[in-house]
Amino acid sequence: GEEYSYKDLSSGQKLIVAIAFQLSLLLESGKEGFVIADEGFSNLDIENIKLILELFKNLPFQLLCVVHRLEDIVDGVYIIDLGE
């Protein structure tokens, strides 16, 4: 029952809203393809990173992103490990 404005959101929450908005615009225009995410994912906690990865599994997009801290890999997600 609480109402929040955009400025009340954390940086991670703002990122999720931005991702959802951009994906909805792409879907609305019938786009599909490859999405590259930069270091912005560092603002997300592990659970929210998993939510984003799960979201992309059901969309006509492939996601390339850098994730530094993810132990349990979501099914259907393929990891390129460049070593430490």
C-alpha cells in the first residue's frame, strides 16, 4: 500500500526499472537480438541479478553481461569464465 517515487528507489531498484522499461520498448517495437549490459549490474544484489537472468530466459533477447559474484548459476545461463 506504500507509494514511492522514482527518487525514493535505490540504485539497484532504479536499474531494474530501467531494464524493464527498455525491454518493454524493444518488445513493443518487435525487436529481438543481443543485449550488452555494462558494469551497472554491480548495483544489483545476487537475488536481483538472478531475477534479471531469469527474465532474459523468457524473452527473444540474448544477454551479455559481466557478473563478478554469482555462485548458483541459473539453469539455461551459460558462463564464459575468463579466469581470476
